[in-house]
Amino acid sequence: MKIGFVGFGAQARENLIPACNALFGVEIAAICDTDPAKCLEAATLFKFDEAKIFSNHCDMMDKCKLDAVIVACYPSAHYQIAYDAIERGIPVLLEKPVAARSEDVIRLAEMAKRKGVITGSGMNFRFADVTERIKQIYNDKIQMISLRQMANKPVSVLWDYNSVLKSFLHAQTIHGLDLLIHLCGSVKKLSVADNSSDGNIIFSVLLEFVNGAHGTLITSNTSPHFTFDLDVLADDRLHIKSTSLSTISVADMDKTYLKGERKRWCDTWAVSPLSSGYSRAGYTGEILDFINAIQAGDRDSKTALSTLIETYRCMDAIEEQCKRVLAVNY
Amino acid sequence: MKIGFVGFGAQARENLIPACNALFGVEIAAICDTDPAKCLEAATLFKFDEAKIFSNHCDMMDKCKLDAVIVACYPSAHYQIAYDAIERGIPVLLEKPVAARSEDVIRLAEMAKRKGVITGSGMNFRFADVTERIKQIYNDKIQMISLRQMANKPVSVLWDYNSVLKSFLHAQTIHGLDLLIHLCGSVKKLSVADNSSDGNIIFSVLLEFVNGAHGTLITSNTSPHFTFDLDVLADDRLHIKSTSLSTISVADMDKTYLKGERKRWCDTWAVSPLSSGYSRAGYTGEILDFINAIQAGDRDSKTALSTLIETYRCMDAIEEQCKRVLAVNY
Amino acid sequence: MKIGFVGFGAQARENLIPACNALFGVEIAAICDTDPAKCLEAATLFKFDEAKIFSNHCDMMDKCKLDAVIVACYPSAHYQIAYDAIERGIPVLLEKPVAARSEDVIRLAEMAKRKGVITGSGMNFRFADVTERIKQIYNDKIQMISLRQMANKPVSVLWDYNSVLKSFLHAQTIHGLDLLIHLCGSVKKLSVADNSSDGNIIFSVLLEFVNGAHGTLITSNTSPHFTFDLDVLADDRLHIKSTSLSTISVADMDKTYLKGERKRWCDTWAVSPLSSGYSRAGYTGEILDFINAIQAGDRDSKTALSTLIETYRCMDAIEEQCKRVLAVNY
Amino acid sequence: MKIGFVGFGAQARENLIPACNALFGVEIAAICDTDPAKCLEAATLFKFDEAKIFSNHCDMMDKCKLDAVIVACYPSAHYQIAYDAIERGIPVLLEKPVAARSEDVIRLAEMAKRKGVITGSGMNFRFADVTERIKQIYNDKIQMISLRQMANKPVSVLWDYNSVLKSFLHAQTIHGLDLLIHLCGSVKKLSVADNSSDGNIIFSVLLEFVNGAHGTLITSNTSPHFTFDLDVLADDRLHIKSTSLSTISVADMDKTYLKGERKRWCDTWAVSPLSSGYSRAGYTGEILDFINAIQAGDRDSKTALSTLIETYRCMDAIEEQCKRVLAVNY
């Protein structure tokens, strides 16, 4: 499996390439970056000769016989690169945010479907250790999900975006929101309470899903730590808590615990202290699923661009409501 | 300070009376219960002679020279008892729910104001150890507060109420909702997502406060444990977490922690393993404040009935919205 | 059940009397203190007339028809008071330290046995919520127990003792050591590593029990928090952890957890956030067992003085070894 | 920096090579394994041509111009491989256990010193995130350290060893013991309480260090989880706790915490949920220090074989005492 990388920035170097390196049978066959300095760095690091380093992604796709392309550039550049890959029938995985605009996600998803090309996206939290486990714990369905997702960035405009709010939505909120939609499906109604000001973003979203479940997404860039804490109610008897992608506790109304006790006991899980961050945060699972889909040949990846359309639709709705709140208040 | 108790049920015996017993200068001077069996029990327990045991609360108020009355009966009985106490100028503390209807709370609060009588209520969580501490941690104001309040009851109708939902609102939600209002003030807007069915109650409320803050109250009766977990954002730089009325952690964007590090460190507090539940849950503080207000003579108690009107107004709004959701769905 | 208290200090007022008040059928019938100020305080607090307040414990025992006496004075005074109670056939519970010298414990235990009088002691940790639970978790026996018991006091000499070390042993170590002996039985061998200096006490004890188990007691007065953390290995397959008298986790080699997983899961228990400190720390259980033994009439209490002899023997051995270390080092 | 690997087993593939891959400027230049199947696997995985795959380590050392060799074979094979590397002046890092016998460690350390060759060893816990942090927290020195190190293996004889006990000592205990010695220095006295039987190993060690500190190492192979929990007392005022290589809490007698409180608060640190296991467990730091020492040229690595002699001496002493206990008991 020969993979070409477009964009040799921090995300590629620190997460995607190490995650690929840990997988058997995956070869990083070529690297493309428009910045000559980064090309040089890649060449030095991987001992690549000139034939494997490119400044133009079409050149790379045309000259190397690639099985897949992984793209981690500015979101506004993703559309053209993905277009060119799909056009050539090359499976393509786009890092998040996969695009700056919802229309682009929809168009690429349609094109990929038409051409029968497998796509993937950097929605690693869908494959996080805790996500995989939580999905196995309930039998029927989630009834309520609450996520507190805090960070200390971005506090200024990212990429070529025009607001901190949109940068925050596409850099942070996308993960939490996508996870809720991944677990509960399409959104019927969405209400936002926004308390942001200047570069400080603080808002909460109440989500009602088509399947009857509801959720809350509580998020901010004013917390020094990355927080990713979940509460889930399911099956009219389970209360699942998860903190920091590292722990899960499950309290079950119907379960008899040690020595016949029913209250104050629960089952708890903690990530192994020796586990890799790539696995815990889901990078390994995300790439592995993309590769498996390519090798299987008969299914799309679980992070296909089409699965992101609902997430983008909701990000747009949140942005819209935040702006309206802003307009009312000031 | 001579106190008379009306209602000798579990709440009085397990929480209120022990909390009073731990306070200096407080004498339990008389007990009234309409149930002769409970009167007998009280007589035996406190070695009270007949002169101190009553079946009629007016008798007790008229015959004993009481400094205050504490009432823990059915909510529907509270109105008349409180009325009779206020009428006589006797300070009165009503256990929660202080009344079955919002109108009654408003009327009693007005009457108490007119007569200049001090009132109090069993809103102990306002005085919980963690509440007291959290209030001291932020300088300016809370911007976001999220509370997960789970329980395993009530699952059937309580008192002489007519629905599990209202029983749940008045037995459980009242505490969490009141705490949010206590910390953030009046509510401007309130949206409910409800996923309840039969006796299983699961709903989330998005609250927007007049002061600009917002909050979420996530609650259910389908969890085997009592859960009371808070996240608070304040001052554009603080993320405060509190779990189980027992721990607090504070992460501060502007603080330099041990050895100059800024990330992944926080200040944490844990309740003393030897502390009393009365203090932790706020019973001691609630009664102490009521007594202090009586002795001071120049202020009302911090849990005066007037401070509960907003909480009742919001409980009514939640009940209304839940019913509407129910009507739409079925 | 009429109980007389000797010694109206902090321990009596804050822990023992409230714990008694929470028990049905227990009457605090008389209070004795050699300090007139404390007698006055007791009189005011409990509305006792003069006939129930005493400055001499023999007077109290002779004049009131007491079912039991609870003593919380200076340890050096306990011997005579207990002697006088046993002499009169009155069951007596001594707060810890029950005596300043091992000989006194042995003598009182022998006398109580000879006279057939029930005794008890303030070894509340034997009845702590976590202790009761841990005892039910293993089937066969504990193989290893490790206790970290930290405090910030005493840092100066207590009572009429002559060293900080002995004060620390009798005020703090007694609890942890007694718990280990309560759980594992008599001690075969005991090794101490001591790193104390001046008022700062830091030592660790390696204990080998007659039954084959071993344990470590790690203790100090240089920690700002009270710490009481346990690790227990039992049945060749259980690892039990307990922290702060508030949590228990149990990992079982042979258990299949949620979804068939065997690793990284465990059963956890957390004390109710509303529970009383008296129950959690074992005061309630300790007094209840003493009372139950008196009412049963056919057994001694579980904290009888005879059960403390081994604890005192080990405290003496630790003191001896610490002194020897000190002699070698300086 | 060209590195040759001897031994292409799980440790090399899962931890050492990924950790190397994450470092800039490190090239995996050759791989040697006596098992042809593993050679083939390595060739496929790294696209190495035949010239870079070896079945004889001397061949590899002689034919490739290596800057260093990393060895992860059976411990009994390490001596000869290390000997051949040192003989050739090639820096060599040995995975743990670096040797089956203390004599071998001593001989290799002496030889390396004589030849001026840099050595390293797989003592990754010395570089674990929590270790690095704990070392910065205290000013003066550690006074007490207690480690609970539990595992569920080995339960049978490893490598070509002749007992489960020695296998356990060299596979598990070595890490914990080495960390204590790394932090507190040479050991003056060591007492063991052993409760092992058959394949079940349970023992505790009381260690007295030359510098006056003392410690306890509590370990077993009967716990389903890997546990690595530390308590440290230092500077007569600090109580540091660390659990699972993932958290640290620091309670300081002299520190005033939030709002002037001194008790029940502490500073806590938690590993980032996105951090890599290689960094957390110290693999990255261990290899980086080895490489840095080679590049610096004027110092040995911090895990040089000479630094392991004390650890081996203590493992021998523990083994001896466990055997003696066994002899006495049975």
C-alpha cells in the first residue's frame, strides 16, 4: 500500500505519519508540499531521493503509482487536491477541516460517489479507544449525550478564515459535534446559547436528534487544558461517564455488583498507562479503516466525506445562531 | 433558640434534627405530627413529656414559646402551616418542596414580607461545601455552568401529586435548578429537550440567564447513583469542575503552576474523608443561616421563600415544555 | 440505654455525642468533666440540670443508673476511670489512645474478663464503610496490605507524653496499625525504616503476620492532608485499592468484565456524597457494636480492650526500633 | 545517526523502532535477527534490500557503518553482542534485562569504561513523563518513596531462566527497583517479606538508602492491571502522589492554595489525553538521551550499564531473601 502525503506540516509529522509507520504494509511513497523548506525537511527525514518529493500534487499523483493520498493542508486547498485525486480515481483522506465550506464537502462527496472513489477524513475521535468501547456498552440506543469539550485555542483566526468563531468551529467543535452525530445520527433541532466576546469563545448547544435522543455540546477556548468529558444515558438504565479519552465508568440500574450491592458501585475502565496516543485518540483506527476499505474494495471508509455533510450543516447552523445572538446583544 | 418541628418523617429524623443537634444553643422544644405513631416515636427518642408532643401545629405554636418552626410535611400541607406561623410572627423554614404550586410560594413570600417574618427553605445545596468554595473562586461572574444531576428516583408519583414528572421536578430538579439560579440569577430563556417515557425521566435544559451567562441542566431518574457533577467557566480564564459534592478542580489560563508549567496542571480540592455529610450537603449551613438571620433580626435568611420564586417559575416552564414535547411526539 | 460521658472535649462533642444522638434508644444521661467551664457548657447545651453534671466520675457512676460509660480524657487518666467502671460492673468504652502504657491495657483487659464486664475502644476505623466492604470482598484471606497514612499532626508533644514520636504513635499510627492487625491478625516480625528528625516524623514499617500475610505501614506528620490509602492483594487474584475512606476499586484476575474484556476494567465503589462522616469513619459502627454487645449480653464488643493488646505491643516495638535507628544515626 | 537493531521481536517493533521513527535524524540502517522469518518480516516492513538484513550481529557491525546498536534479544545473548559492539567501539543500548547475571553487567560496564564506549539500557521509566516532573518538584531530596508495581505476568519461566521468581525480578521488578535507586541512590539495607507460592508472586521490600531515605516496593504478578503508583515524601513538607504514569498530585505543607486555604487542596497534573505512550513511558527520552550522549561525545548516557550495577545487586539480594523465606516456610 503506497501512500502519498500532501502537506508536510505538524499534523502530518506528529500524528499521521507516525500512525502510518506503526501499520504493517503501509509505505510512505511520496511527499508533496508547496514549501521548499518542508520538502527538504521531508527529504532529510525520510532519506527520500528527489523522485519522491514534489511541490505539485498533480505531479505526485501522475508520476507515482499511489494507492492512496492523505492530505493535510489549508482547508481551502483541500477541495482542489481532493478533486484531482478523485478525478484520477485515487482514494483520498482529508485531514480536518476537510473543507472551508459545506458546499465543497457536498460536491466532493457526490463526485466520489459518482466516480466510485473511496474517501476518508481525519475524524479520529470516532475511532478513539473510549468511543469504540462506549459503542459496545449499550444495547439499544443512546438517549442522552452530554459533551464538555474545552481547549485553549484557537484564540485568533486560523488559515485564511475570516473569524475566530469559524476557526474554532472548524478546528475544535467539528470533533465533538461529529462524535455526537456519529453516535446519535441526524439532528432535528439545534439551540445555541452563546456567551462569546472578542477572542473568547464560550457556547453551549442543545441538540435534538431525529431518532429521539438529545444532547448537549458545551465548549470554549478559555480553558488551559484540553477537556473531552462525556456523559451518556442509554437503555433506560445505563449511565456512562468518560473523561479525557482515558476513563469510562458504567453504572447500570439493573446490575447487581459485588456482594449483591446495587448502589454506589460501577464498572470502570482506564486506558493502559503504556498505550499509544495514536490509538487512544483514534488516529490509528481512522487510517486503518481507510486502508481496509481500499483493500476490501466493496465499501466506502467509515469517515467518507458523505458522512461529514451533517456535521458541516450543524456547524453552519451553530455559526448562524451565534452570530444572531451576537447581533441581538450588541 | 427553641425550635418546634412539624412533621417527624425521614428527612426530619435523618438530616434536619441531627444537623440541629450539632449546633450550639439550639433546643428542639416541641414536635408535631398528625400521625400518633410518629408522635410516640418522637416522645420515646427525645424523652419528651406529653407537653412537648403535638398533633396540631397551631396548638404547638400557641402553647410553646417557639423561636422558630421547621416544617417537613407533604408539600400541599406546607402552605397552611407556614401561613399559621407567619400569621403568628414565628420564623418558619419549609423543607423542599416548599409548596406544590408556584402561587403558594409567591403568596407566602408576600405575606412574610408584609408581616416582617423571616422564612427559610430546605435548599441545602446552596450551602454545600463545594458551592461555598466555588463562589469564592471566581472574581467576576460565571459565564457558563453545566450540571449533570442524576438519580434513581422518584419513579412513581410522590405525595399527592398527579405525575411522575412533577414529582421528579419538585423532589430532584428543584435542587439543581435552584443552585444554577442561586449562582447565575434570573432566567431569560429556557429550552428543554425531553426524552422521557413512562416512569423514565430524561431531559436536558438549556438556560440563558439575564446576566448573560448560560447553563445546562442534564437530569434523569434512570441512573443507579446520585450524581451531582458541575462544570463552570468564569472570568474568561477559569474552568472549574466539581464532582459528587466532594471534589473541585480549578484550571486557570493565567496561572503558572509548579516549575513554571502552564498546562495540564490544576488546583484540586477534596472533601475531608472525615467530614460530616450534613456539612458537605449543606444542611448545617442552611439551618445555621436561618438561625443567624433570626438572631440578627435585621435581614431575611438566604433561603427566604422569596428567593425560591424564580426556581418555581422555571420548574413550571420546564414542566410545560416537557408536556408539549410529549404532546408532539405521541 | 443510659450513657454517661467522662470528658467533654472536642472528640466527645464533635464525634461521639453526635454519633450517639443519631442512634435510637440511646440517652446521654450524664456528663462528667473536671473542668467547671466544660461542665457549664455541657449543661447549657443539653439543658441538663445540676443532677446530671459531675466533676467526679465515681460520683456519676454511683448516683446515675448508667448502662454504660464512654470516656474521652487524657490517656493517662483512662486507666483509673476504666478501673472504677469495671469495678462497678459498668460497661466502658475508652477513646483512643485507651491508655498511655501497654501494661495498663493488659491489666484492664484482664480485669474486665475476670469481672465479665464489656469494654470497648475508639478504634472507629475497624467499622469504617470501606473496611466493612473490603472484608466482604475477599473469600480466603489477605496476602498483602499496604497502607499510606499521612497527617499534618501531631508536631508537638500531646497530653502528658514525653515525645512527639510517642504522641504520633498513640494519636495517628494506632489507627492504621490497628486496622492492619484487625484484618491480618497477630504480627510475627516487624521492621522499621525511620527518617524522622525533630518534630518531623517519617517512617515505614514492614510487617509479617503470623498467618503468612505481610503488610507495609507508611506514615508521616509532614503531609498537609489526612491520607488513608490502602492496597490489598488477596486470594491470588484480587487487587483492591481504597483511597481516603471514600473509594474502593477491585480488579479481579478471574473476572470477565463488560463485553468480555478482562483487562483495564475494575469494579469501583464511591461513598455517597450525602453520607455522614460518622458512618464513613466508623464512629457509628463502633458505638453501635458496643451498645449491641451490652444489649446482647453474651459477647464482648468487637473493640474490647483485649483486642488492642497486639496493637499496643506493636506500637511499643515500632517506638523501640525508631529510637534505635535514632541512636545509630546521631 | 545510523542505528542497527539486533533482535526484531515485539519490543523492537512495538516500542523501540516507533520511538526511533519519531526522532529526527535517526536512521534505522540495518536489522539483525537469527530467525529468518523475522528477517523477512523486517525486510518487507522497511523495504530493506538484502544488504541491510543480517543473521549475524558481527557481520552487521562490520559491514554497516553504524553509529550505534540497539539490542533486544534474550538476556543471556546480550553479553556477547554487547561485548562485540564495545570491542568495535560502537555505542550499544541493551534492552532490559540487560543481562541474566550481575557479573555480566559489571564486566560490560568495566569494559565500556576502559574502551571509552557509550552504553545505554532500556530503563525507560527513568525518563517517564511523571519521573521527569517528580524530579523537578522537590528541592532537597526524597525522604520516603513507596511504589506499588503490580502486573499479571510473568506467571511462567521467561527466556532461558530457571525460575518464575527470577523471571519476574528481571522482567518487572527491575523497573520499579531501578526507579527507586535512580531517585534515591545506593541501598544500605533491604528487607523482604515474601508471600509467594507456585507461580503467584507477592512480595514487599523495605529499602534503606545510603542517603538516609527509605522506600517500599510492593509488587506482584496477581493483579489483572499494570499498576505503577507512587507516594513520595520530600523536603519535610511535600507529599507527592503519582498513579499509572498518568497523574501527579502535590500537597505542600507550606503552600497557601486558592483563597488562602491550606488544607485539602493540592496541585495536580494529568498527562495529555493525546500524548504518546512512547513519551509517557519514557522510551523516547531513553533513546534520545543515548543518542544525545553519542553526539555530545563527552559524557556517557544516563542509562549506562554502570548505572545498573546497584539495581542488579539489589535484585540478587531480593532473590536471595525470597528463597530464604521460602526455605523457612516450607
